[in-house]
Amino acid sequence: MARLIPLVLIALALWFWFRARKKTAAYMDSYEAPEAHARDRHDHRGPPAPAP
């Protein structure tokens, strides 16, 4: 039993670490996506002209 506790703790630490890496990668992809899509568009429009 004394040998099992450290193994369980290590397994939990690895699980949380991989889970955090996956969530971080998903966040970075969602953060960088709008900039990449704006760069790919050729018909980029500026701000609307002011009304007279």
C-alpha cells in the first residue's frame, strides 16, 4: 500500500499536466485564429466613413 500511494499521486499529476497542456493549446488556437483569418482575407475593409 505504501508503494501504491506515490504511483497514484504521480499518475494524477501527469493527468492534470496533460489536461492543462490540452486546454492551453486550445486557448492559444482560439486566441490566434481571428488574426490568422483576418490576414487571409483579401477584401479587408477599413472603418466605415463618417456620415455627412
